[in-house]
Amino acid sequence: MPETPKPMRVLAVANQKGGVGKTTTAINLGTALAAVGERVLLIDADPQGNASTGLGVPRQQRKVTLYDVLMGETPIAQAAIATALPGLDLIASDADLSGVELELGQQARRSYRLRDAMERLRIAGTYSYVLIDCPPSLNLLTVNAMTAADAVFVPLQCEFFALEGLTQLMRTIEMVRGSINPVLEIQGIVLTMYDRRNSLSDQVARDVRAHFGDKVYETVIPRNVRVSEAPSFGKPVLIYDLKCAGSQAYLKLAREVVGRERQRRLAAA
């Protein structure tokens, strides 16, 4: 008897502070989830298109992108392209995406464009996880991502200004929850660029865990040269160097995400 498809879980990977490992986490968490047997769609919602580049899709191959989906020109299922990694598909991005806010202007439901487009994906049950790599700013793309999402997944760099950026993100989540998407929640916070030799990393980790409790994942992503190198080769670090500390951390994180989601479904049943 065929296995019943899992309900699709949509996570916006977001932090309004740049340089926190957001895109790196989106790429490698998506890869790791696929590696542990999940069916994953990664949506590149950043006009810089770094997630697309990091998955080995050069700009000249991005014939259909998220721009076409948001403008209503292409159904979202037709925009998804298979990556070199079994179980992981991508909706790519390019610089055209930066014009969405201006082009949609004051159109009705402009904040719901992505959510409306994804309804058929939910019905089809093609994917168990959709990860949306958000821009590092509050704009219409970020609002569309959070309106479409079930929850927000937050990469947080272990450095001095981390909590300040997190405060800004919390305000954005509250704004979206209050006006557009009342079920939006924080799915989890993962500490990135952790350096065990640096006492500041330990202090930030303690502060975040004290404030957010079990919302913070046990897994931490270490500062790792191989993780930094991998995007320049158009590969997730799990493909670039499976045995390095960064790859092993992302695999551990994926298992923790799946376990947390399993507990959430059981609690809701």
C-alpha cells in the first residue's frame, strides 16, 4: 500500500540582518532534508539569486524564475526545476525579481501572490518541505514569503549584533501575524558560524537559549572553511565535502528539524 504523502510544511528562512548564513543554511538544510528522504522545494526569493548559484544553476539557465510566478505568468509547478540532487527542486531567482514591488504597485492581494500560487502545490502533495530563502530586508518579497509560510526558520550568527537583528525580525513576524497570516510562528532558531575558540560565541548562544528556550536547535553550525568554499563551486557543502564538520552539522540539523516536525504533527493530531 503506497505511503500517504506528508502534509507540505512551508518554512521562510529569514533574518533581516545580512551575513548570518541565511542562504547557506537554506541551501544546505534543503540538501540535508533531501538526503534524509524528504521531498524538498527551495524557492529563491532574493533578487541576488545566490541560492540558485549555490545549487549550480547559472544565470543563463534561469529561463523561468520566481518573478514569472509572482507576476502570474507561470504556474509554480512549471517553474520548479530539478537540481543535481535527487529530492531537491529549485525555483530560481534573478535580478528581474527586484522589480516586483514596483510592478505590482497597489494591486489587490499583492502580499498574497506566493501563497495563492502555492495552493496547488499543497493539494498535489509533491513536497514535504518548501524552504523560502528570503531577502535580508523587509520588502514585498519578504512579506509574500511570510504570508505563504507556516513558520519562520531563523539562522542566527553567533556574534555581537545577532540579538539586535533578531529583535527586528520578531517585529516583522508580529506585523505579518497581526495583519496577514495569523498562524505564522517561529519554527526554530539555528546558531550559525559558531566558533568554539571564541568566548563570544558561547555568550551569544547562552543569551539566545535563555531568551527563546527550546525554540533554539541543539545543533549548531560551526564556522567552517569548506562551508564557505562550496558556493563558489556551485555545490552545497554536503556534495562538496560530505565528511567536513559543516556537512555533518547540517545533516544533524535536518534530522532535528524532521523530529521536531513529527512531534508537532503528533501534538496537533
